[in-house]
Amino acid sequence: MVTQSVVKEIGILVPQFKEDKLIVLFGPAAPQELRDMSVIHEFEHLEEEPLKLGGTIQVGDQTYTITALGNKANDNFKELGHISIYFQEPFDDVLPGAVFASPHTFPDIKEGVRIEIS
């Protein structure tokens, strides 16, 4: 089965992260102070362990492969709908809630776009 989510809101600061190739996902309960920098999404279906090395993240019609994963990414994603997806090479120290994905291109993300993780 596939974890599925729909983008509900794009924070006003999200386009500024394009240069850094970073998207911060948060569920609908994201605190107000984080909403401006976040992509707010809502799960339609959530798997037990949605994120795994070599798995895929599909944003609309763009597909990415997970190349590195922080040790708290699955927990944060399931509890808060929160992960930080970096579309770049992994850092030496992968942050607990970080996910690194390839290819290293910023996705075309807008309200109503589906996100699928398998």
C-alpha cells in the first residue's frame, strides 16, 4: 500500500526554499509560527513505516528516490505530518527528521497536488 496525502496550503516563504532545495511538510495541526515556511498536507492513507531508504516520494508527476533518512523521520511524519525533504546530497550528519531525495530538483508543488510515498 502507498501513503497518500494532499497539499492543502503553501506557506508564503516556501518559494524562498527553492534555492536550498528544501521542502518542510507539516500536517494540518502545524503551529502558526511554522505555517509560513511549510507545505501543509493532510493524509488520506498512512502506512505504518511510510519512509524507507530506496523508497519513493511522488509529488504530482515528479518521482524522487529516498537516499537518506533521519532516525526520527517516520515517527515525526506519523505524529505531526512533519518531515524536511532535501532534494540534494545527504549531509554527513543527517538530522533526525530529515529525508534526502534524488533527483536534486525542487518539485513543482501547489495546493491540491498529491504526495504518494511507497
